[in-house]
Amino acid sequence: MSFEPVPIFLAPMAGVTDLAYRLLAKECGADYTVTEFTAASGLTRRNTNSWLKVETDPREKPFIPQIFGGDISEMAKTVEMLEDRSDVIDINFGCPAPKVCRNDAGAALLRDPDKVVNMVRRCLDSTDVPISVKMRLGTGSGPNTALEISKRLADEGVLRICVHGRTLRQRYSGIADWDQIREISDSVDIPVIANGDVVDTKSAKLCLEATHAGGLMIGRGAIGRPTIFHEIKQGMGWYDKSAPWGDGGPSRARSWCWDRYLELSQEVYGDTGSKNLKRHAVSFTKGLDGASSMRVRLHSIQDKAQLGREVSDYLHGLCEIENQVEIASSSL
């Protein structure tokens, strides 16, 4: 079964989707990127770290910051503060983190559809910038509310809705319920973006077939693997662009992506480097030969430049081994 091209999003993920990683994902084929979710309370109080999360770069267009909070007035004020820099503002009703849900924010708000709708309505009234929403199916306590909320938000005029096919209670366990996403897709006249369990071309096809979605959002499948966007688009026959990392095996792709992430980090953060560098180092090397012992060494390295070189040298070494195997195979 063939599918018309749909946009593919890099999901917002705390500690992962910093600006350098979002730019890397764009270079690897992501159509849209979204910032790490940022507390409205931090932005309205001019917290420096909060505002650093919503910095962007001309190469990221369109720019989509994601915000969360439990206070309707504070959320509306935050939208006003962000509108001069944003192409779309995304509101998070999907985060299952206890520290977020304890403050009646994120996925915890799904227990109260009226509050969700009122919050989004106030945000829409506060700006001319389009508003999108990301949510889960419900809290997992009582009936799921995503279908009701989606219908009401579509009537309010949101740009699109992304649905993660799990409940708050599930967090990231179990299997994403694509059937419930399809029910929402078939019930509203705005794009519904499917999120959950898309990890390669095969799962992307199955998800689109099951959900009738107008796009895909990839989260955990893109951690340490920004190449997933190019791989899916090529596998779906949506374009025939050559990969920016050229020919070669998986080590070549990871090595190129890591080196490019370091370059982008230098460009956007300067000598301070990315705060997420060590976390990305673990993700980029996960499952590779000798990675465990290499990561033990990383824990003792405090200098970010040295850490970056250590991972680069390790990945370059794997590329050399991969090349030697290819040469040996071709000579047989």
C-alpha cells in the first residue's frame, strides 16, 4: 500500500531536543521540530534557563515552542510573550512526569476537558499565531477524554492535534493504541498527528494505515538516531535525496551525525557547548560494539570538548572496521 507524503515531526523531549539536535534532525529529514517543553511559569518570571529553551535559529523554520502549565491566565500571558518569535505555539497536555502532573499540568489536565478547552480558547484569543496541541488518550483513570477534547478543540480553531496513543497511567509502557487515534482522525477536520511506536519504515506504514493520520511524530525512535527521518522518507518512496552522510553502513551514519551535532552545538552555544552532550553521547553509541566500556570513560570526563572527541574517535574507529569488512567482502 502506498501513501501520499505526510509531514514527519521530531517530538519535543526534555533533555533531548535542544536547538542543536533540532537543527540536526532537520538536516536528516524532519519536516517539523518542537522545542523541549517549557514551563509557562518560568517564562513569565523571566527565568534565564526557561528562555534558553525557546531560542531558535533561522534554519529551524518554522519555529514551534512548546509550553505547559496549569494556570490559564499564565498560559495566555506566555503565548503573548512568545508570539513575536513563533510560527506556531504548541500546548502540552501529554507529559506524564509526576512533577508536572502534580501541578495540574501536562497529561493531568485531560481529566478536565472543560479546563483544557478554556485554556486553549484563552491562548487562541491572546494571539494571531496558530496554536497546536499535543495530548495523550486520557489519564487512564476513567474513560479516555482525547476524542471529546479533540472535537471541541477543532471547533475552537486549533491548527492541528498530535495524539500519543497511550494514557498518563501507561507513561511509555505497553503498546500505543493506534485505533483510538484513528477514531479521532476520522472525527475532526483538522490534521491529527500520530505519535507512539513509530521506529522505522515498516512501523510508519502500519501506523498511517491504522490511524489515517495526517502526519507522524517520532520521539524515542529518534533519540540517538536522527537518521530515522531520512530512512522513513526514502523507504516510503517520498523522495530520493541522497543521505547527507553518504554511502556506507550504520557506523558511518552515526559518526556523521555525531560530528555534525558537535559542529551545530559550537555554532549555537559557542564554547559552553550543549548541556545535553553527555546524554546524547550515550544515545548515539547505544548498542554498538565496545560502547559500554567507552561510556565508562565518559563519566570521568568533565571537559565537553574532550568528551566530544572521545565519542568521535570511537565512532571513527567503528567506521574503519566497517570499511575493512566491506573491502574484504568485495574481494571474495
